[in-house]
Amino acid sequence: VGARPQFIKLSPFLKAAEAAKHKVRIIHTGQHYDEEMSDSFFRDLEMKAPDLNLNIGSNSQAIQTAQMLEGVEVDLLQNKPDWVVVFGDTNSTLAGSLAATKINIPTAHIEAGLRSFNREMPEEINRMVTDSITDYFFTTTALANTNLGALGHGEEKIFFVGNTMIDSLLGNMERLIQPPLWNEYSLEDKGYLVMTLHRPSNVDGYENLRQLLSLINDNVGDKKVVFPMHPRTKKMFDQFGIAFDKLIVTGPMSYLEFIYMIKHSAGVVTDSGGITEETTVLNVPCMTLRNSTERPETVTEGTNELIGANPDNVGEWVDKMLQGQWKKGSIPELWDGKTSERILEVLCSKYSV
Ligand code: UD1
């Protein structure tokens, strides 16, 4: 693991594995390293600290991945695990799976088979490579099984088990924390929006981001928009020097506070993939500022609407959201909080072979 969403996906799996007395060695690549992007998740989700942190940090796609690859290989050779398990679609996923499979350690990919078919996103390349080389695939949807089947993988390697991110969500519903800004800004249930933006295509261009934020800011009427900012987004935002009076800007929020905020919001504006799964399960309206999604079930079954990266009609959608005129979703099959146990059961049965 190395990036924020992976800590969330790891946590329930780690708990299930530890409960069954398996030894788990956590390798953290250091892709995310700020306290609120990394340590706070280990604390909130009550996980042991990583056994190894490679402290790779930020760099270009190639350098970051290459350094991770080197570090992970050394550790795998030293510790010789029976299995390597990788999560999601980040550069850490790619490095972990490549390092492990090259030295013939059986490797399982959790959240395999997703495709946006947009190769401009580094995550899509990571998914394509990881899904070509790993040994076992654990999927969140039936469509992911179809995508993997089209690559020629046999059915005996592909397991539709559900979503470990939703295991975390459902497992922590009683532990959510109201952040201090709730009282500070006199927020009320369903009386505000939450926004997150971190995709390079949305936040790395000055004019693009400024326009997007102005559109949101100018269309929310008397409502506020809570905007916990990813460090990538903050770098650009700090150059603006303009006030967006409806935006409540904070740093990255802790997991338990963030889920509290989306659960009580009138809706979410995002370019994340994982958040569209969480809003689907929480039945909270969500609009995605991207042209494609690797998680189409959040649109066809859930509460997500894919409205595009540069939408002229964002005002209309915000209006719908604030008026409560949003479609009602349903919860995708097997997103029931029990995915980690299912994965472990499969892994154990394969291990004894
Ligand atoms: C990464 C993942 C993305 C995932 C996201 C979750 C890849 C290619 N991208 O994107 O799939 O959705 O994590 O957040 O793996 N930075 C900090 N502090 C940190 C981490 C990052 O300041 O702790 C800044 C650095 O300036 C860095 C930039 O954020 O250059 C981007 O970080 P990086 O890990 O490359 O990608 P993310 O945008 O976080």
C-alpha cells in the first residue's frame, strides 16, 4: 500500500487476516507521506503501523514507480511471503504486483478488473498491467469479471467478492466523528455540499481549476461547500489569490470525519472513484467531474452522475442536488461489509493446494 484509498481497503482485510491468525507484513511505499494523508488513516482505522515504510515520496511516474519496485523486491526476497496482496490502481499497486510476480510469489489483486478505458489516467495503465500479471483476481462487480475474462484469464482465478472499501465504510459507521468545522460554520444536516478534486486533469491547469471552482461557488446559492483539499490541489489553489466565499477550504480530512461529512451532506461533487462507491452505499447524491469512470455501477445502480470534466451545465446539476431532485440508487451486489472474509477464505483454500 502507499496511497490513501489503499489504507482504507487494507484495513478490513488486515483485521480479518489477523483474526484468523495469519501473519501480515505491511509494506508502505511512502507514496503518501503527510500525516493527514497517511498516519491518520492507520490511527482512525486502528491498524498496526507498517512493518516497513520505503519513504519513496513524490516524483515523476517512472521514478516513483521504479524506486518502489526496487524497495519492494528487496523486502520480498528477505521475507519470502507466501502471498502478496495488492489493492486498487495506484503506482504502489503496480510496483507491488510487478516486484512480486517477477520473483514468482503468488499475487492477488483486490479490486481487479476495473476499466475506465481512458489511458490518459495513470491508474488505467496500472490496472491494465496489474491485471495482466497477477495470479488471482478479487472483483467488486460482475462487469470486472467480464473484463478479466476478456484478457484470457480462466474463471478459476477470478472471484467476485464485493468491495473492501465498503467493508471499511460499514464497519466504521458507529465510529464517525463530527469535525470541529461543523459548529464553527453552523452546518446542518443536508444543508451543505462536500467537494473533492485531485485528478491532474482537473487540478493541474490553473485556468481549468479556477473556472471549475467559480462555477461551483457561483451556483450554490446560500449553501456552503466543504472542500477538503488534496496537497496536489492546494498547490494550485494557493496561486489563485481570489476568494471563493462559499467554499470552506480545509486540509485533507481524517477518514472518520470525512465519512461523517459526506453522510450528512446534501450531495458530493468529486473526481474520485472510491468516493462514488461510498456515496452509493450511503445513498447520498454524487456528481463526478470526469468524462469516464472505471466504476460504472455507481452510475447505473448507484447515486452517481458522470457529468464531465468541463461541464457547462454544472449549475443545473448543483441545483438539482440542492433541490433534492436526485435519482435514488440501490446498493450493488455483495457490497455488504463481508468481502474481506470472502477473500481470505479463497486465499486460504488456494494456499493449501
Ligand atoms: C494517488 C493515486 C490516485 C489516488 C490518489 C488518492 C497514482 C498514479 N495516483 O494520486 O490513483 O486516487 O493517490 O489520493 O498512484 N503530495 C503531498 N503529500 C502527500 C502525498 C502527495 O504533498 O502525502 C503531493 C505531492 O506534491 C505529489 C502530489 O501530491 O506530487 C501527487 O501525489 P501522488 O502520490 O503522485 O498522486 P496522487 O495525486 O495523490
